[in-house]
Amino acid sequence: MWLEYLHSSETLERIFEGAKFGDTINLRKVSFEEKDIKLEFDLLEWPANPPKKWIEQNFNTIQVKIVLGACDEIVLKDWTIENVGEFRVKKLPGDNAELYSFKFVSKAGAYISCICDVVFFSKVSAYKNA
């Protein structure tokens, strides 16, 4: 589960009240800034007890923004309009530094991977997805 490697993820954990959710996401946006990769994606799960304001506004989709910091070995292939697929983060073995492997593979064949030194939670929001 990728959430365990996410720095500053308390807000997302609080929304889901500790419940687990899957590794399948809808990756909406990938942007590059220096050695960082910023990702925006929709979760396919909805929390059991979402914030009241989300219910009042009839929101049904959660969007998460994360940053992969100080990335190396970046690969991006076959980007498509629909990017629903599996999202994986794991800590790489070794004693010298904390490094993480990130991979995303969509059902349509899009592929993104990199090695980074931090996976940082940036923002969570919700919206009404038709």
C-alpha cells in the first residue's frame, strides 16, 4: 500500500479513518518541476464517512496531489487520455539513504516510473464527477 510511504498523509488517513483503499487510481495529470514530479489523481474509493461539506455539495470523487521529490531514472511511455491503473510505491533496500521506487501502469499501457527520495502528500479535495 502506497499510503504508508507518503510523508504528511495525516489528512488523507483521517478522511478514510484508517480504512485501506486500493492501488488503482485514475491518473489525471503529471508535471515536472526541476527534479520533482507532481501527480494529480482520483481515488476509485469513497470514504465511509466523508467530510460533511463534501456530502452537502454532492461530491463523489476524491482527488489527491502528491510530489515525488528528487527523482532519477524517470521513464514515461505511452501517455493516453484514460489512465486508470495500478500505482505502486516501495522503499528500496539499503542503509545509506531512503530511496523509493514509484511505478504506475495503466490498463491502456501508459507507464511511469522513477526513483525518488521522498513521496510527499500535497493536497486532497473532492468534486462531483459525472
